[in-house]
Amino acid sequence: MSSPTVTNLSPSVHVSELPPSNGRAKDAVQQKVGHLDITTRFGSLTGSVTVSTIKQDLLGPTVNLEISTERGRVRAYLMDGKEYRYIEAAPGSPAQTRGDLIYGGGYWLFRLEAVDGEAAGVTYHVWRS
């Protein structure tokens, strides 16, 4: 059984371009339940990384997404029409949204970024409901 739909949406910011995917995530521990219910924790994150979820399917790109961090600030980027938008989490202030994943190379993706240097204890949970 998947988690419930996100209803307490965090503020988001619109941007015309994604940050470059030139970062690095270390010490990933992932838990996957069902077709698209993924929780991953990174020991550390620097820069911006592309997170691949699943191959494109008939259910479409709409997902729930939660992010949190123990140290540093972290952003997660999703599609929003012809642009992108991001939510931002800080220690003690997780962020959540509902939106569309980005399509690329046959997979549904999103971008995860450590803002202002390295972030530690970064967790994301992405799922359909």
C-alpha cells in the first residue's frame, strides 16, 4: 500500500532551467516498495544530481515528493508546464509537493540539488497515490 497523497504543499519557486547535473551523491541506501514508491537516503550530496525513478509507463508522471536534510539546504526540481519548479528543505524543515516528473531517456526523473555546498543526511521519498 502506498503512502497517502501530499496535501500540505510546500512553497515552490519557478525557474526556466534546471541546474547542471554535475554533482555527486554518496552512500545511498534505497528502499523500493511496489512499482513507484521509493525512499532513498544519501550520506552526503554536493551539487546537483539527476534521480532516475522508473521507466516511462502508462500511469504518467504525476507523483508525491518529500525531501529532508540533516545538514545544509536541498532542493528538488519537477516539471511545471514548459518550466520547472523546486521545493527546498532545511534541517528540521522538510518540504513536500505533488507534481510531474521529468521525462528523459525512457525514464521518469527529477533533479536533486545541495544548495551552498555539501548537504548531509539527505532523504527523498517519491511515490504515486
